[in-house]
Amino acid sequence: DTAVSQTPKYLVTQMGNDKSIKCEQNLGHDTMYWYKQDSKKFLKIMFSYNNKELIINETVPNRFSPKSPDKAHLNLHINSLELGDSAVYFCASSQESAGSGNTIYFGEGSWLTVV
Amino acid sequence: GNSVTQMEGPVTLSEEAFLTINCTYTATGYPSLFWYVQYPGEGLQLLLKATKADDKGSNKGFEATYRKETTSFHLEKGSVQVSDSAVYFCALSVGFQKLVFGTGTRLLVSP
């Protein structure tokens, strides 16, 4: 069974649309994340939730809104998509926030292309 | 702040060659250090980690030693294979902070 699963894997959409990416983890972890990987492969955190509470919110446009209905899910909703939003979005999870050496487990990524 | 610097790629090697990918870090506090690998078209997988100075992480023939005196965590493998072709990311975390990644180093191994 996939530990961190996210859907869809590929998404092509037009500018101005609203889209969501869903993420679920079955590891029993209490912390979940969204990372963005740009075209140059650079990875940067967007959000982090611990027990459904937002604990990290990097400088991300407010068109991006994470939602955590429970500890096992962290969805990413994007409003009014722009060309610059094209990227790979990775969901991840860990037990407690990474920092005591706990491993962060990543999903397979969602390739978003805005046209 | 916390940051990770990796060598620029791509690193191009022939099969069975020795691999070193350099990684140095800057951190406040005592970081844990990680190497993640991303194969073409796939997500990130943890390759190895070390949580304190002088620890050595190892997996699949890869090794990296946490060197506090040189603030480094270089990745090595004695004999690379074509299947090792991927992008390798060095990363750190400190306290209850987010994981900070380096820019990634692409490895290309030819037969």
C-alpha cells in the first residue's frame, strides 16, 4: 500500500481555473506538508500541518489554500490558476515536525501544467 | 538562517566509477541531515540520514558521514550503476523546523 498518496498525478488546466490536489497518508503520522518543485528542480515548503493545525505557512499567494479535514488528509486548493503555478507539488508526512531526525515521507508528486 | 549548498550538476560518470556529491550546510542549532533521491518521473525517496555528528548514514551502497567540523554531508558510492541515474537532494532540519533542501544534483551514469 502506498504510504503517501496524492491525486491527480497529472493535471493540465487553463489559466483562471480553480483546482484541488488531494493527499492522504496511511502511516499514522501527525504532520503533513506541501512542497513545490519548480522547473529547475528546486524544492520549497509551502505549508505544514500538525494535528490538523497550520504550523508553517511560507510566503505563498493566498490563492493557495490548504485544508486538513483530519490528520490523515491534507488537500491543496488553488484558485485562479496562473502560468507560474505550473510545477510539481509534493505532499509529505512525518511523525512530529521534522527536526528530531524524523524522516519525511513524500508522495509521488502531482504534475500541474497551466496553459 | 538554515541552508544547504550542493555541487552543481550534472555529474556524468561511467558505470562502476566512484561517486562523490558534495553537500555543505549552515544551520542554527544541531541539524539532522538527509539525502533524498528522485528518479526520473518519480517522487522523492529517502536515501539515507544522520542525526548527530560523526554518524554515518548508508543505504544501497551509498554512504554519507555527518561532519560537524566541516559542516558537510558528502554523498559517496564506490561503484555507480546506470540505475543510479537520478537527482540527489541534500537536506537538513533543525528543531521543529521544516526540511530545507539543496538545489539538487543530477547524476548521469552511462554504460
